[in-house]
Amino acid sequence: MILKNNQKKYGLIAIFLHWLIALATFGLFGLGIWMRELGYYDAWYQKGPTLHEGVGVFLFFCIVIRIVWRHISPPPMPEEHHKVWEKMGAKLAHILLNTLLLIIAISGYLIVTAKGEALSVFDWFSLPATLSKMSPQADMAGAVHLYLAWAVVIIAAVHALAAIKHHFVDKDRTLKRMLSL
């Protein structure tokens, strides 16, 4: 297995980052939706947010690494038979997903640090509060966080459906390139 991408195929690092980010994104989305329903006396009332915040910080760094990696090791060329709108759609989807995920992570940071307290990441390290104590900060960041999370899930679902379409309808290697090691 190759580490870097080449003209025909994704390398191990790109595949690993892709699936790690996808798993973390959908896991955080599910956890976030579930946490909203927790009551004060629920055992996960404190554990859920701590897990969500720690994995969110980890996801932020993974996305930054992935963006840097795409510049170091550009993705393979699209299949020759892909239409122009498919190529543009794929490029737009990747840009949107990465950008929105970064904004979601930043808005999460702004929610947690709104009262001026640092964000603790699994008790390993803390991120200091930089912008805080602006009265609507937590509410505004919370709205951004929620709506963009839904947008990411919808865009990712369309992205997945496009990959499935390429596999079953077009019968090309688009999906296989992200699955094969």
C-alpha cells in the first residue's frame, strides 16, 4: 500500500484521514443531538459534553492535517468520463465540508469558552479562552454550531450517495479508490 496519493489512487494516509474524519463527524453529530435531550441528573450530563469537546478538538486538528496533506499529496485525477458538473460538485463538496467542519469546531470552542473558562481536552491539555464574556456569544455560536452541523450531515450524505452512484450506476472506480488499501 502506498502512503501518498498518485494519479490513479488514494494513499493510505488520505484514506485513513477520510474515514477517521467521517466517523468522528457522524459520531459527534449523533452525540450532540443526543446530549440535547439529557437531563441534569442523567449520568451522561457531564460525560457527554466532555467527550464531545475532546473529540471535537481532535477532529479540528485532523481536518487541518487533511487540508495540509491534500497540498502535499494531491488527490488522484477524476475518472476521465466524469462530467464537468460532477468534477465541480466534488470539488465544491470537499471545500464546503472542510470549511464548515472548521467553522463548527471554532463555534464549539466559542460555546465552551464563552464564560471565560478554558476548554479542557480529556485532561491532557487545555485551550485558553480567547474571546469570551460577550453576552450573546454562546447563543450565537450555538446556533452556528447546530445549523452547520446539519448542513455537513446533508452534504456528506449527498457526497456518499454520489460515490454509491459512481459505483453502482457508472460502474467506475471512484468509490473503490477510497476503499481499497
